[in-house]
Amino acid sequence: MNTYIRLINSIPQIPVELETQLLDYANKMQKSAAEGTPRDYKLQFLTNPDNPAMQFKYQVFRDIAAAAEQGIPLLGFEKKKGAAGVANFGEGYFQTTHQYIKFDELPDVKEWIKENIPFKFTDSKFQIIHGGNVLLPHVDLLQEQVLKYIVEPGGDNVKTAHYVPKLEFAQHAIFPSLAFPYSRLDEVGSVVIPPRAWHTLDVKTIHGVSGLETRRVCLSFKLN
Ligand SMILES: [Fe+2]
């Protein structure tokens, strides 16, 4: 589809009965934005990206502090848990709640995956993205390449885009705990990935999702 997203046609679609099991499980496990998520920095309140004071306020991660000690400015802004779990990003976007759920209670799905996915993967999970219209540009923590399958796309025109920092921000520090404002980025690729199409996604390059109207449900497998 582009350099960052490749369709894998050799893996079949998930059978309807297993998809039903998956969605029933997703419905059971989905939390409201207010209830939060196990990885709380994924539940994000983003402060005004143009307020330089925030860069000091959010030196809470060791790696970010190291960048600050060396005087390296951050490209993005720390994602902070808000009371409602969803908040205005400052550029007028609302960040989503992002939940990861293990398949452990779905033996049939696990079996199907074992029989049909030819890749070695080190982690597998459901992703439910809900409660907002974008998943802001970011890089993933601990994974570089993922295999994905979208069960519910979240709308008819949901785009997965990749970005590079604009030239004037090229020397800024990038960390997985940050979200990057669109105003500092140039888009280098954008695709509406169809549902039920297995594909790989480069998640070490800055990427994000936009155009969400309803929740998005995907399966995700860590390949590195
Ligand atoms: Fe990501």
C-alpha cells in the first residue's frame, strides 16, 4: 500500500464465527474512557503544544529527562491521564482511549492463529481505540513492526498515516511516551486500510490514525 504498510494476501480472513467471538469479547472488555486503561500513559490528556513550560512539567520519564539534561527539545508532548480520559489536544483534536486486550480467554481464536499465521510473533493482542477522532502521531514502545487485521475500521475513511518531523524540528527528541503535534510534521504516506486485510505496519516511524467516527477494533501481532 506504501513503504510503511504492506498487504499480506497469503493469510486468510478470520472465519465469521471467530470474528463474532472476538467482538463479543471486545464488547465485554471495553472500558469507558473514564475507567481508563492498563497502560495509563496511552490514555491521554494532551496539553497545549505551544506552551514551552509543559516541556519541563513532563520530564517524568528517565529518557525524556536525559534529553532535557542535554538541552534537546522534545518533538512532542507528554500524554497525561485526564479525568475523563479524553481531552482536547490543543489543535482541536480529541485523543482516543486506547486499550490492549489479551486473547487468553479465546482458545478457538488462538488455535486459528496458530494454524494460519506463518510469522513468528512475540506478542498478540486486541486493540480497541475509542472515544475520539484521532490516535495522535506517535512511535510505539517496544515494537517496530506489527502484523495487523482490522475487524472494525471505525468509519469509512479512517486513515493511517506516517510522518517525519518538519526540517525545523528534525533535531528534536522523539520518545514513545510522546504525541507529536501535526503542525510539526510532514506526512509521508496515508492509506485507508480496508477491514479484514492482513497487513504489516511500520510502528517505529511516526504514525497515527485519523478520521475515526466509531470505535476501531484490530488484532495486532508484534513481529520484532
Ligand atoms: Fe502505534
